[in-house]
Amino acid sequence: MQRDGRNVEELGAYKQLLPTDGEERLQKSMERIEYWLGKGAQPTDRVSSMLEAAGAAPAKERSNPKKGTPGKKAQERAEEKAAKAAEATAAAEAPAEAVTEDAAAEE
């Protein structure tokens, strides 16, 4: 599809409100899809994954390393949480060591 123009050709429809496992959710014209792929059309990642799920296209390796990384604020919160967890485990271990030293002194 052109960004600011009309569709060159509609090859199917995606109805996201239908159940995930329903066959009516994704309607596609496989003959026309194969035709355009043969002409050199490049499907988007989303369309490519739908074609792979339908068995119409071979699975391919995707490389989008930044998409899965958390944002700056989320990384800061994770670091704070890890620091608090480390302090809690250190505090939990410290009294246990003191108790064992006291028990050894009494014997």
C-alpha cells in the first residue's frame, strides 16, 4: 500500500475481533499473494509472520535487537529493585551469621 495513496490491490482482510484460532480471522487470496511476492514485493514483519503461521511463507530469522530492550526508566527501576533485593538478602544473612557466632561463643 502506498503511504498517501490508494491500495494497489487488497490481498485479504484481518479481523482481530474474532477468536485467535478461528479461520475467518485472516482472509487472504493466496494466488495473488504468491503473484506479488514473485514480483518482488516485500511483506512487513507483521504480514510476514501471518504468512508464516498460515504456512504460505518460510520462517525467517528476524533481527530487531532494540525492540525487546526496556526503556531508560524501566532499566532504572530494575536496577533499584535489584539493589533492594541485594540489601534484603544481605540483611537476612547478617543476623544468621550473628546467631551462629553467639551459639559458638556459648559452647
